[in-house]
Amino acid sequence: MAVKTVLIVYAHQSAGSFNAAVKDAAVDVLTKQGCTVLVSDLYEIKFKATATEEDITGAVKNPEHFCYGEETMLAWQEGRLASDIVEEHKKLKEADLVIFQFPMYWFSVPAIMKGWMDRVLTLGFAYTSEKRYSAGIFREKKAMLSFTTGSHETMFSSNGINGDMNVTLWPVQNGVLNYCGFQVLAPQVFWAPTHLSAEARDSLLKGWRTRLQGLLSEAPLSFPPVDSFDKVKGFQLKPEVHEKQADSPFGLTVGHHLEKPLPPHSQMKAGV
């Protein structure tokens, strides 16, 4: 079997953090499985988070109205992207699986990781209007979120003060990962580790190490394929797909809820 390559995009400032321990466990277990593991330690390399003209070497096409997407696509085609983006492109091309490891900030990823997504998932390289979702450029690759929360699990339930974690995850898992074609594996959520004892944190790490053993063969979360939508009618869900869902008490996904209750755990577990 060909050697698998895993890229860990890691965003935490401290080597003594629980996030660091989770990242180190992944490096250890996956390396022992024979994988090549690459790590982009974003704070360590002082990764630039802002999407600006500085991401392009040479003249921009339209200095009066700088359009980041178009300008970086052109720079990518002509080999004029900033060296830090090119470096991440190389890793991403090699990767069979990408793990995003981070502490949840404001119900999302830290700014430095959002900057990685903004700058590295370049138009043309990572997606185009024709190549997205199930027809996406990275459809042979897998990706997942692995993160810590500050709040307890109960607070991220459908009755909890923060609301349903499935809703929280939809923008990144659907709008970034699925959008680029990645097969999205169920997230690894470490609930409120700062509130736990050292023993309980060790137990969480043990569970993660166990999951890592079979991670590369896991089935991904379900998202509707692009051919479920009618391009001519503004990418609306096709009537036959709608009809197929008519007898279900639930909507199709968190985003395509069809005015029905959300399918439970659909952004948290595969096969539901």
C-alpha cells in the first residue's frame, strides 16, 4: 500500500498546551503507522493571516481595484505567489488527509488558521466555480477538524446556551472543507479540557490515540452531491431530491433543512 501523507495545520501558541499534546499524539501514532506526517505550526512560523497584495510578487493586474481571488489565481498560474503560500501548497498537494488542530475561538477557528484558509486555498488551486463540493479539486483527499472548547458539551447542545454544535460546525465543515471537495471526517472535539483533571485529560488523549489507529479508513460525513442542485435554476435543490426527503422527519443537512428539524448529529458523526 502506498505511504499516506498527513498534514496537520496546527494553531496554538504554547508547546505546553493540551492542543500541543493532541497534535503530538497524532504525529506519534500516524508516524508509527508508516504515514509521512507534515506539520504547519502556524504561530511558530509566524504565518501571515491577512490576504493582501503582498501575497503576490510583481505587478498586480488591477491596482485601482485589487480583487484578491482573481489576482492570486493569476499569480498562482504564473508562479508569482508568496513563498509561504507556495510552501503550504506543496504540503497540501502531498496530503491524503489534513487535520486542523486548534482551540475554538468565538465558535470558529483562530484568526491565524482562518488566514491559512483564506491565503492557501487559492482560487484555481483549491477550487473554481466548476470544481467545488462533490466535484471539488480535493475530492480524493480527506480533512477534519480536531479542536478544544472552552465550554462544556452540555452548553453546545440543542438545549444549551451556545446552541447546537452541529450548527456551529456547518460554516467551516461545509463552507470550507466540503466546498473544496474534501471528504470531511467527523470532528474530534475535546470538550472543556481546562476544566478537567490531569487523569481525565489523559483519558481524552487515549481515546484520540485509539481513533487515530483507524482514522484513514473512516467513512466521511454526508453532504448532498452537486448534481442534487439545478444549475439552471440558481443551484436550487432538484424537485426529485426534495420529494425523496418528503417522508423523512428531518431536513437533508444543517444547511439544507427544508424547513424541517435538523438531522441530529449530522456534522458530528458519519452515517447519520
